[in-house]
Amino acid sequence: MQGLRRSLMTLMTICLVGTLTWTNGPISHADELSDAKAKLIKLQGEASAAEQEYHKVEAQLETASTKLIEIEKEIEVQQEKVEALRTQVTVVTLQQFQDRGATTTAVLFTSDNQEEALNRIVMASLVSDTTTALLQSYQLSQSQLDILRRGQQSTVAAIKASEEELKLIKAAADAKVTETQRVVNRLSAEQRARLDAENGGFVSRTGSFAPPPPVQNGPAAAAIVAFVMSKVGGPYKIGGEGPVGYDCSGLTKMAYASIGISLPHSAASQFNYGRAVSKEDLQPGDLVFFYRGPGHVGIYVGGGMIADARNSRVGIVYTSINAGMPFVGARRLL
């Protein structure tokens, strides 16, 4: 009986191990694909968030630099006033030195021209009072300018520190993207093809692709689509507005600039332009937005496809709007 029981336990163990081995094979492959896809989407979101933060910092730095120039101009004006005041004070001081020891009454009665002497006394008094008031005003203004300048320098330093921090964040995100690519490279050719299909037939720097369908909604839309499609395969550059290298909002900004429409260099800011359009009603040339913020923007080119400056790993791409990035809205400006 004990021998039979041991045999049954052995058989059950073998069956269980075989079942787990058979089951874990496909599940492991599926998990690998799901994990790789999830990482790509997550890392793209992180890269897009860093890009948007970069634009905020860049705008703050530009504002700070403009204010600093204005302050320097104001200081220059104040210094010119001081030089003018210094000349007046020198004249008054010299006159007071020449008249020292003489009372006002003595000056009046010893002068050959009492009217002229009186005018001198009154004028010296007025100039002295005016000079004092102007000097006090200048000192107050100079003090305020010094405070503003110190604050401005502190702001610029903080912004530069933030830019350095963003570089570190971006480097860390790039490292994660590289690691994810290593995971993808370890997949079989069949698995990579499936992952690519799930990402919407992703096309970037290599390979040929069928162009989008002809644009039917006007020459302006056609020009925008032509612009972004001509950039597909080109490099991504954070903060880039071309001609070599674009980031997502830099590409859309310049696409619209090609037809005379000005847009800010920020996906979140571009989301405030035009009118809202549903995903089902998209037309070529519409701005399409992804991730919270929004954090990423591209151009709908028709046929369910978009063109966008994705990231430093893949550059400017042409892919399905359903490639995995979370869609958050669209805007029509035409």
C-alpha cells in the first residue's frame, strides 16, 4: 500500500511539473510581450513628461533673461541720472566752499549786486534740496534694483539647476528605454513582429512604408501632412524646432508655421488652440494629444495614422493612432 501511495505521489508530481512547464511556456512568452509593450508605453510617457517640463523651464529662463535685460537698462538710466546729479552737487559744493564763513546777511550786504546774490542763495538752497531728494530717490531705486537683480540671478541659477536635473532625468529615462530595447531584442522574430503589430505597424528610421491616403480636406491640411511626412525618419531632439531634429511640439509648431499659423512650443499649450474634435471625427492636419497633461502631440495624417516626434530612441515616426499611447484629445485649427 505504501509503495502504491509513493508511486501515485510520484506520478502526480510528474504530471504537475509537466503541466506547469507546459503552461508557463506560453504564459511566459505572453508576459514578455505584454511587459515589453507596457514598458515602451510607460517610458514614452516619462520621456514626454520630461519634454513638457523642459519647455516650462525654458520659458521661465527666457522670461528671467528678459527681465534681467530690462533691469540692466533701468540701472543704466539711473546711473545717468546720478552722473547729472553729481555735476550739480559739485557746483553747489564749490559755491558753498567759496561762500563758507559768510552769513546770508553778509553775502547780501557785501555784494555789489544784491539781487544776484539773493538769486544765488535761493538757487543754491533749491539745488541742494533737489539734489538731496533726487539722491535719496536714486538710492531707494538702486536698492530696489539690487534686490531685483539678486532675485533674478537666483532665479536664473535655479532654472539652470532644473535644466541639469532634467538632463539627469532624461538620461535615466533613456537608460530605461535602452534596457527595454534589450528585452525586445531577446524576443524571437515572431514575437518582435507581434509586438510591432500591436504597436500599430511602427515605422521610423528604417524601411519603406505606404504613404497616407490623399488629403481631401483642403490645401492647408495637405501642406501640414506633407510637412510632417517629409520629416518621418528624422532625428528627435528635445527642444528642437528643426531643421535638424524636432521634439513633439516642435514638429507640430513648425508644421503649422509652414501655413502661417503660430503655435507655442508646448503640447499642453497647443491643446488650448482650435476646437475639440473626437477621435472618430479626425481629419488630416488635426493635432492629436496623448498622455495626461497633455504630454505628447502629433499630427493626424489620415487612414488611422499619425506622424510624431516620438523620442530619442526612434526619432520621428509614422504609426497607428492606436499604437498604445493613451489618447487624451484632438484639436482642429483649420
